[in-house]
Amino acid sequence: MPPGLKFALVAVTVLSSPIFAFGSGFGVARTASRVPAPEPVQLRPGAFSYRVSGEFTRNGRPAVPPIVTIRIERPLSIMRGQVSAADYRRCIEAQACPIADQDATASDLPVVKANWYDANAYAAWLSRETGEHWRLPTDEEWAYAAAGLFKDDVLPESFDGSDPGRRALALYDRDADRTDTIGKALRPVGGFGENENGLLDIAGNVWEWTDTCFARSALNGQGEVSATTVNCGVRVAEGRHRTYMTDFIRDPRIGGCAVGTPPANLGFRLVRETNSWPGLRLLSSLAQRLFGAHA
């Protein structure tokens, strides 16, 4: 048997053992979970119209991002509410998450002042504790779950990108319409109600990290993308409107908003992966690194 194939078979045997659970990174031996698995809302597969995130240009001038049809191919399991301060504190106590700059007694409030790395650390910890695979949603998944409360970041279709002055006025008018009328003070989880999918606080004052990177794309004469530059140091954050945040920022009030109107607070909710054994993703990546050059 070739050494590479033998290694892969051994890896499958070890990684598929029930004593291993995966979050991000390598598996660790799992004892009885100290954390009950959250009960997510499960949404059926479906298709919807989605305005692509990021910035677009045509002939070097700002262009309106295109609307595409996105199909969610599998059931989408997403947390009903945002991760709470109490939930996040358990991760801190396990020394698996950075300390959050938030009142430790705020158990019924959503955790805020969490950056993209904090959210991923929590997802990895929760995955290890529950034996399930939790992760941040993509922007497309978040928009699908938000349904009627999803707001994109586009200017009006009548916007004339060839006139810098008109563009500046259009941006000012759009941002003025987004003036916060509900304040920055946190409310208990569920304080902003639920949407038609049963998700809580979608239209509240806590914006949520997604796993989608910020991208700048150029359109050709037919409106097709001809070139794209991706910056994963900036991620899409979703809430009452779409915005783009530098990934290490915890408090948007001190800066870090790369594009768009700054959010009031930053938090997150997670998706539970519904595909088969999550260790298979790790094995595939490992095999590609080890044997891809010789394939």
C-alpha cells in the first residue's frame, strides 16, 4: 500500500473516532459536555434575491452592486438569538476566549465588544464542548435568515456614479436616514422582537459578524465581474444595515469601520453546520497539503 494512502486510512480511522470533536483546528479528546448545545432555528432550503456585498466599479467609477439569485441548498441551522454575555463568560472561564470588556453581571444581555477573532474562538470552544460544528454565518446565510429585515448598503438605482459631488450627497443622505433612533443601550436578548423566521433582535442595535470578506470588484460593459480584490482583514457585519469592519475591532465607536455607517455595537450569532462529519473537512485539507503536490 502506498505510504500516502496508508496515512489517509489511518487518519480517517483516528479522526472519525467518537472521542474526537472538532471546532476549528485539530480535534481534542472530548469529555462529557459542560455546556448544553444551543437549540437553533432550522430554516428550509430556498432561493432569494441578494445584493452582492462589497464595492463595485465600472470604467473606474463607483457602480451599483448587482443583484443575484442565491440558493441555500441545505437546511440552515442558526442561533435564534445572539450569543449572550453569560454564554461568552463560560468560554472565558474555560480560558478559551479573550476577556470581554462588558459588565460580568449582564447575563441576559448579548455579548458586545467582541471582534471577529473572539467570535471564532467562541465557535471553536462551543464546537469542542458540544461535539457539534458551530461557525459564523456567511453574509448570504445571514441575509437569508434575516429575511424581511435584511437591509443592504446600496445607493438608489438613480444614483449617478459619474458625478463625485452627487455621490457624496447621496452617501450623506443615506447615512442621515440611518441615524440611530433606538440608542446604543443594550436590551435583554429578545428585546427587539423577532422576524418572520423566529430570529431575535435582527433589527436591534447589535451588529453581527459574518465570515464574509470585503471585496472590491470591477464590472465590464456587460455588467459581469472582470476582476476582484479580496481583503479578509475586513469582514461584513450585518444588522439594521450592512457595514464592513476591520476584523480586530471590538468597539466600533473608536473606529475601525472600513466602509459604510458605523454600527452601534458588535456581537454575533452562530450557524450549526448540518453537513456530515466535520472532521472530513480537516482531513481533506490535510491530505491536500501533504499529497496535493504529487497528485
